[in-house]
Amino acid sequence: LSSPSGLTHESHKKDVEQVYLRCSEGSIEWMYPMGALIVNLRPNTSPASYKHLTVCIKPFKDSAGANIYLEKTGELKLLVRDGDRSPGKVYCFGYDQGGLFIEATPQQDISRKITGFQYELMSKGMASDLHTVSAPCRPCSDTEVLLAVCTSDFVIRGSIQDVTNEAEEQESVIHVGVNKLYRQKSKVFQLTGESGNWRGQIKTPLECGVKPGDGDFLFTGRMHFGEARLGCAPRFKDFQRMYKEAKDKGLNPCEIGPD
């Protein structure tokens, strides 16, 4: 977390401050924005790998006081306009497309303003995942499911306990009861004190129209900005069938106990 403050530059309202971020994910808050801020992402990886990276930012819900631009060799491209209220919206660009230039907008009362966002660096292959980006509601093919089992941040067998819709954020929250936990990158799925059962939440676009349903599913997906995002989610019996067929042919990309 980086938290620069514009008040330290009050006598030089056109000052440009530089911030260097070494982590692959995190957040930045610019308190009382004034002048401009250049955000330099310098991950601890080989510079040769930079061209394979994608940067995604997710503004805080109450972020205000500055425009966020993509800057390369002096040219600015507007990413997030000050006052744009698109809750939950994520903005992505290739690492080699430029850096972030954040310019404060004129304010009558800067003391109330904080510009902030979360950021993530990821490989371009992960960021442009065909299923989650171009067609998030499309059922996965057998091949996509088997690959998702090997590469996802979380893989669980579970049932849908409930679905709540967040109209403002255009998201559905799937409340999942976990029967078997194969893998999780973050502790999204945890034991609940009352029942001793594993539970967790997975988000997916509202347009997909997810409804509570009977039976078990294999839930896979990725972590983005601290939230579990749904990838492939076939019925568990269908996953067992496709896994067995692939294993019999020696075509399963990785081993996982399907029972």
C-alpha cells in the first residue's frame, strides 16, 4: 500500500511526484490530490518478461479528485475520469503500453478527496483468458474444464446454497457450501464456526443469471482484487465423466482425485 499526500506540495500545485511499486499486486491511495502523480510499476521480475505482463486497476468505490491516464512517451490516454461511478469496473492494459499518470482535477475543497485503486500484474495469457473475458457466461468445453482444474486459483466440489444479486455492481454472489477443497490460493473458503462446514463466496457477472440449483458442481476460477471470480463450473457428475475419458486416453493435463 502506497499513500502519498498532495498536501506536502501545497506551495507547488503543478508538482509531479513519482511513486515506484515493486509488488505484483497492491493498492495506492493519493490523499488530497494536487498536481500529478506518476506510478511506476517495477515488478521484481526480469525486464525481458515485461512485454508478457498485463496491468489491471480497480478504482475504489469512493475514489475522487483526479483523472487517471495511461502515459507513454508524453502521450496521454484517459483511463478513468474523475467522478466516473462505475462500481467494480476493472481497467486493463499491456505493461508495454505505458505507465499510469494521475492528474489532480481543480477542487474547491481538496481535503475531502482521496484517489485510490487496487492494482494487479498478471501474465497476458491469464488476463486474456477466453472464457472469463470474452464470454463469461458460456459453458466450458471439456478441454477448458480439464485445463481449468490444473491452472485455476481455486478448485472445489460444492453446492449452491444461495445467490444474491448486486444490481449496482452488476454482479451475482454465489454462496457455496464446500464438500471437497482441492485447491485455493487465498483463504476464500473457510470453516464456519457454527456448523463446522466449509463455505465461501464466488462472484460472477449478473448477466449470467446464476440461480440456486440442486446437486454438486466443480467450481473453478481465479482470484482478482481479493475476490474469487468464477471460471468453469460444470456439474460434478459431468466433470467425473470428462476426467475419466481423458485419463483413459492419457490426455488429462494434470492429476486430481475426482471422487
